[in-house]
Amino acid sequence: MSSWRDWHRPLVCLSAVTAVLAVVSTAGLVLDDRVLVGSPIWLKPWKFSVSFTAYCMTLAWMLSLLPRGRRAVWWAGTVVAVASAVEMAVITGQVIRGRRSHFNQETAFDAMLFNVMGMTIVVLWGATVVIAVALWRSGTADRAGTWAIRLGTVLALAGAGLGFLMTLPVPGQVRPDDTVSGAHSVGVADGGPSMPLTGWATTGGDLRVPHFVGMHALQLLPLLLVLLAALAPRLPRLRDPRVRLRLVLTASGAYAAVLALLTWQALRGQPLIHPDGATLGAAALILVGAAAGTAAALRPNRPAPEAAGNDKELVA
């Protein structure tokens, strides 16, 4: 187990900065009563700072698991840190100016900032691909941990990639005055009725839902292993590395299915909290599949053939 001092320094530093910004944004939510696109103006930097803190700290830890000397991967982590810093700087700067950061085409300067954000996200995604490939090729002593990291990065990349759909002209994303290009919502305009804290639309689809769920597979799948380790003293079967591996693979498959379902739901213009029969039916199938997979993963392992033969001899 590597010490936190061995973690990727630029990513750790960026996480510290965004953690401070999360505190500042919390104060902004309390002290600043301005509203932008139907939400408190400091809600966006708060959400992004919390998300970037978790994302970059997780990558910093994962990079510490790789063999030393991989300069390309170290630089990829640094690129992620710099791109994240630029993204947060634009978002926070626009809040200070009282302007929206995403999809804003009102002035040439606003459009330029949004284009900069778009480029930083592409760069961040590409650098994360480099890290994901390195993590995929390098294993750890614990196979369950190896696959939790591998599949977590793949699902996170898929979730991050869904953000690009927000810039496409789907229904509800085009304004006649051309001052806004793209939207989070599908079928309705941004700024309408929304869920508390998250700001996700309650009258139409919202692509931020699968975007959020996908990106944070990076943390949730490794956290699953932490949970399994905590339960192992009371559930001895979890001490078997093969059982833990099967549970990780089952959870990853279920997570991917949920991500696909949430994307399908959002693209149909359907709110997360108002699913129709088709969505509920698909969710039920995923639940049944996950339950069956979990039951199969927890089954006792059969003894090796030689061991079984020895047991018979002992009985005889």
C-alpha cells in the first residue's frame, strides 16, 4: 500500500485547491442570493469543485500504484490537473461576473470562454485515456482490486464522454436568438423546475444524470472493495479473493447497465424521478440480473480435483 506522499503531486495539489473552493462555494450559497438559470449562482462551482476533488484524488492514488519511471503517464496526470484547474477558473470567474459558463454565446468573450472549456474537457478526457490504458496494462496483487480500477476507469471515461452530448442540438437545446448553444436538459429548457442540490431537471430529461453516475464509478467501484474488506470479518466467504473478484465483476456489469439505462432515459426527455413503464421494466431486469449475479458470486468454491480425491482417500 503506497503512502499518500507517493501520490501524484499536481493532482493532490489541485484537489486541495478545489476542496478549498468547495468551502468558498458553500459560503457563496449562504451569503450570495443571486440566481442564474434557475439555480443559486454558486451551485455550479460547488458541484464541480466537489467532483474534481474526488476525481483528481482518486487518480492521484491510482497513479501511485503504477511502476515508477512512466513519465508519459505522470505527464498525463499533470495534464488532467492543469485542464481541471482551467475548467474551475472559468466556471468561478463567470460566477463572479454573474454570467453562465456553459453554452454561453451572448458575447464574443463568453463564447471564447466556453470554447476554452470545451477544449480543456477534450484534453482532460484524452489524458485520462492514457492513464486508463496504463492502469489496464498494470495489475496489482489483488485481482479484484485490479479489475475494480480497470472497469472504474472505463466507466468513468464513458460517463465523461456523455458530456459531449450536451453540446449537440437535440430537442430543447436550441435558442432562436443563438445566445445559448447546447443544454443539460432534453425536451425542456434549462432553468426550469429541478431537484434540490443536484439541480437536475424534473420536467424533462437531464444528461447530467448519466454524466455524473458514469464519472464517479472511478470512486465507487474501489469503494466497493473497501466495503467488502470491512464485511469480511463477519462474512468469512468474502475473504476468498475469487468471491471478491466475482462480486466486482457483477457490480461493474450492473453499473454499466444502469449507466446505459440512465442515458436512454435522459435522451428520451424523461425526468429521473418520473420513469415510465419501459424504464421501470428495464430497471427491474437490471435488479434481477444483479441479484442473480451476486448470488452466483457468493457461491462456495468447488475444491480442486486433487484435493477432492485426497478427501475421498482420507474418508476411505
